[in-house]
Amino acid sequence: MDNPNWQQQLIQPALYRILDANLDRVREGLRIIEEWCRFGLNHPEFTEECKSLRQELASWHRAEFRSARDTLGDVGTHITHEREAQRDDIKAVLQANFCRIQEALRVLEEYGKVQDPAMGEACKQMRYRVYSLESELLAHDRHQKLQAATLYLVTSPANNIFNAVEAALQGGLQLVQYRDKDSEDTLRLQTAAKLAALCHDYGALFLINDRVDIALAVNADGVHLGQQDIPIGLARQILGPNRIIGRSTTNPEELARAIQEGADYIGVGPVHETPTKPGKSAAGLDYVRYAAEHSPLPWFAIGGINPDNVNAVVEAGARRVAVVRSLMQSEQPTLTTQYFLAQLNRPSRPGRDRQTALPPNALPLNAGSIPANS
């Protein structure tokens, strides 16, 4: 006990090993995120943020930390978990690495305070930046899927709702809205939760009609609001900036207002009179043509669209349509979905709208995934 620094001499190597290991974890995880942002999304801002974080961490990765490394003597190198052996899709890869980065940054924040308080504070601020990056990346993925979606199913109450929705998803459906005006909230919550899980298993977007509270409760991708529902700005405050908000419109004035209020997409219709909207006169194909010329946002023609008249709607300028009865009451939802998609995705159709296309090589997070029940 003659050496008053004996405790420090014992503690320091362990501290250095902790800092070294977690600096490695964060930098490796960031590199995995960065590669997808660069090569999968072609997104320069996300790529630059990952690179900036890596470089800032490198400035804290001192030589003495590396010198304390003892890989052969590390008791944790043989500890693993069966879930680490497989990733279902790109989204799972990103989620796993975001968790890894955030946990490691928290370790660096706490142990960094012992080494250098400035290091602890720097890692704290980096952790907040990583949280923001994760949220922005998720929002980006949702909007990519929205841009790519051409067919949109709005559900109606039915005993076979889960079978009908899954059959449509198996046919390639990309976007589902749960709409139920009359059921009790407990049933709506149960149904919405099951539909959300089903849609996300297939990599499809899932929205809730009207009910912002239910959308939050079941982790839906967003909501669809009618003209009489809460303002878009209020819905955005409740849901946050990263979820999708759509608005129904029936005329050019409502369309312009929805754009001004910050909608992410617009419903255009009803193209034909429909029992889903009793008492509402049809907006007709003229409004479809107007939307094709004037909407900078993704928009979906809706209202009485079926396999017999979808081509007329496409010829009027729609490249996206929303349907209810055509799929919910179809005897073969998978085949009906495939027919709609074939008509909507045919190249070189006249009268296409001027909505922004996806970057040529941008891929959604679930690229390469296989639907759970295919």
C-alpha cells in the first residue's frame, strides 16, 4: 500500500478498455448506417452526418485506449445471441445498429466523465444527434414508400377484414388505411393493432382514418384526415414530424389548402358517387385532370373506382388510386390487386401527373425482405 495511486493503476486499464470497446462499437455501427445512406438511399445529407459523427468520435479515440485492448483476454467475445445470427431485412440491420450505437454512446457518456468531462458531454450530444438521424431516416423511408405506392386500400368493416387485407398485401398492395366509424374504441384498437402488424410484416404503410390517438397507440405510419377532422398542424404536433398525414379534397380550393397546411398526400374525389360517402356528389374526372396538372404532392384518385373504370381514371392523369369495395368485397383480392397494379404501373401512359419521382437507385428499408406469410 505504499503507492497512493494503486487504485488508479488498477482502474485505468479497465476504463481504457471500456472506452476503446465502445468507441469501436459506435464507429462500426455508424459505418453500417452510412453505407446504406450512401449506396441504398443515395442521400448525401444522411451520409455526411454519419461521416461527421465517425470523425468526431475518432478524435476521442486515443492511442492509450487502443494500447489497453486485450481481445484474447476479453470474456465477452464468446457471448452471443441467436438473434444476432440473422437479419430479416435492411430495416432490421439498421434498427440493430442504431440500438448498438445509442447504447455504446451512453456508456461512453458515463465512463467518459471519469476520463474527461468534455468527452462525456460530447458523447451525450452525439447520442441526441443519432436519435434525430434515426427518426429522420424512418420518416424518409415512409415517404419513399408513399411515393412508390400506386394502390391504396381503405378498409370497411367486415368479418373477413384480416384475410382480405392480407390477400391484397400478397398481391403487392403497398398502402392500407383502417377506416371504421362505428365500432367501439376497444375493438378499433384491437383491429388496428393487428392490421398494423400485418402491414408492417409485408413492408406496407399503415394509416388510421381520423383517429390520431389510435394511430399513436398502434404505432401506425400516420393518419388520413377528412375536411371536418382536426387541422393538419395540430395532428402534426401530436404525431411529430416523422409520420404521414393525408387529407381528403373534393375541389381545387381544398386541394390548395391541404398543400398549404402541410399534407403529405391528398385524396382526390370522389371520382364517382359511392355509398362510402353518401350524399356527396361526384367530383368527376375533371378534378382528376386538375390534380394531375396542379398537385406537387402524391395524390390518390378515390371514389367508386373498380377494375372496369380504372383505365379511364388513369387516362385522366392519375397514377395512384384508392379503393374500398373493389378489394374488400372481392372474391379474389390478390388477383384484383395484381390487376389494379398492372394497369397503374403500365409505362408511357399519357396524362401522368408531375409528382416527384424517387431517385433512380433509392431503395426502401425493407428491400430484399420476404413477406412473413408468403
